[in-house]
Amino acid sequence: MYPAPVRRGLADQLVEHLVAAILRGDHPPDSRLPPEDRLAELFKVSRLTVREAVKELRHKGVVRIEQGRGTFVNPATRWSPLDPTLLMARAGSTEGAGDLAVKLTEARRLVEVGVSGLAAQRRTEQDLVELGRALDRMREASDRDDVDGFTKADLEFHQAVMAAAGNPFITALFEPLVDLLFEVRRAASGYRPGRETAIAAHRKVLEAIEHGVPDAARDAMGLHMQQTAERINEVVEQDGLRLALPPPRRA
């Protein structure tokens, strides 16, 4: 789940610069991007690099090419919703990060409540071992006040729940969101009382899965997701939220 990042080329960097400029409002929806030679001059790259970047932006749904007219910016509603580069660019501002964090937590709740019920039906003894180990690591990291370690163990617990559900499509669904999930969860884990609440909630999820009671597992995960959403909203409203995300990962 944590592949090593690969060095980015000039075209990748240009994609990020252009997406950032679009999000700043430099190029509003349905406006035309500067021509290829002008972009090459502005960013001091070759026209081939510009072509590669525009091709990638088109693939991501950020721009469209209108024959004989040029390259135009698409509304954000047409952008690839799970593309890591676009998600991280949107998370680069306080306003964008807060909106993403709230919506991501909402999506997690919709998915993970059902996943927990499946896990209670399908879990193996090894699944229970992995869940228990992740919970132990959460406790140990919290006691050390190691927020990064706690967050990593937290996500490992949820990944173990998904694995116990026995549906590879569920795990694949969240694969592009690993970095974003980590940063959002870390933002909500900075103080000990919140971590204690999360540990208790995870323990209830584990107990329900261990006992093979789907309704109890769904209820426990639903309560945990509700508590997480409340904490995220609190952080967004009180302090704002800025996510320090790494460069996008490539397979």
C-alpha cells in the first residue's frame, strides 16, 4: 500500500504547475490555455514536454482539445475524481483541504460501514490477528505521542478490515487515496483524548468482527466514522486544514 515514489519528469511537473494555476483561477473553466509555444516559453521547457503535459491533462479530464480552436479548461466536475495528482493539488489550499477532508470522510463512512459487516461474516483467524496487531500498534504509538505512527496503524487497521471483507475491489477503490487518507487522519489525531476515543471505537469494531456479528460491526464502524467526521469538522472550523502531501506516486 506504500509504494516508493518514482522521480517525476518535466511533463509531470508541468502538469502540476498548470493544475495549480487552474485552481488559482488563472485559467477559469471553459477558458483557452495559452498556445503550445507560449507555454514552452513561460515554463522554459520544450514543446514536446508541453504536448506530453497537455496529453496527460486531457487524460485526467482537466482540459479538452477543440479542433482548430485550441485547448480549453474543463469544469472541475469533469476531472477524474480519484486521480492522486488532482486530489493533492486541491488539497494544497486550506479551503480545498477542508472540503476534501469532509467529503473523503463522508465517502469512507458510506463504504466502510458495509465493509465491516462483510468482514464479520468472512474474517479468518489470520484477519483477526492482523486487526489485533494494528490495534496494539495504535495504542503503543498513542502512548508515545507518535501521531504519524498512530495514523499509520489506524489506516492499517482499516486496511485489515477491508482485507477481511474478502473483496479485492474494495481495497482497490481506496488504493489511489493512501496519501490523502493518511494526511486527513493525521490532522484529526493530534491530541490524546481523540486518539483514546478512536482506540476504543476500533476495539468495538474488532470485537464485533471477532464475534461474527455483522449488525454490531456495522454499528461500531458507523459510530467510529461519525466521531471521525465530527473531529474533522472541528479541525476545519476551528483551525482550518492544510495537508502536507508528498508528490504523487506512480505505479
